[in-house]
Amino acid sequence: MAILNILHYPDERLHKVARPVEKVDDGIRRLIDDMAETMYEAPGIGLAATQVDVHLRVIVIDVSEDKTGLMALINPRILQADGHTVFEEGCLSVPGIYEEVERAQHVVIEALDRNGETLKLEAEGLLAICIQHEMDHLEGKVFVEKLSRLKQTRILSRLKKNQRKTL
Ligand code: ZN
């Protein structure tokens, strides 16, 4: 397994729309393993392939406290979404920034698992939020783009300042 490099906002590559996976093979399983290792090492609770500059519809998520809930979703599709919830989200591609975002409270999704089997999943709360956040990445969207222009401008200048400090 390998730790992959995570792209940081406002990198243009975060805006690419991911392609569906045509065949779940060993290459995809290796990608999933590397993404999981990268997510745990960061640490984060979700990672989309887009964030590691692989533009395929693959996400990994683990919202458990003890790293026992790893979930890999390939070609995820939302079948149903309802309710509203507001949560202060962060993102491995936007380090140090946490902002409130509104999303559906409950979702039903369909995806392929690492063996290429179709799975249907009902999620609410943090898991539902995380799934929607990661699926946005596959569409080339970063959560801060859901915020007002003013907030986005402030975030960009804060990120620039942080970069200067780490040089
Ligand atoms: Zn993210």
C-alpha cells in the first residue's frame, strides 16, 4: 500500500468530473487500499479519488471511532435524499478550514463494492453527510464552493497565509 498525495484547494484538478469505473479489478482494489491508507494517515473520515488526482468514481469512508468501518463505494448513485441537516464540515483538500454546510439528513444510495457487487445503503447523520461530501468531489465540487463569495474569498486568503507559514 502507499500514501498518496492529496491535492489542495484551489488546485484546478479538484474540478475535474470523475469517470465511472467500468470494471472493478485489482487496479481498482489497489486504488481503494491506497486511498484508505491515505485517509487514515491524514487523518480523515472520507476521501474521494479526485482528491488524489485519480478521476474515477471511487470513494472511501470510515466514520467509526476505531477504524473498523471502512467502506469503499464505486460508482455511487443517490436514489433518495430527504431532510435537512447543517454540519460544520472540513476537508483534507482544504486544511484547517471548517464551515457549516447544509445537506440532506438521510440518503439511500446504490454503489458497487470492492468485489464489484451492487450494494444498497441507507445512511443518516454523519455517514450521510460524508457520502454527499465525497460524491461532490467526484463532480469536481469542493465544499467551500457552497459558501458565499465573501466567505470563499476569506478562505482563499487564509489558505495562502497558511502556505506562507509552512515554507
Ligand atoms: Zn473533501
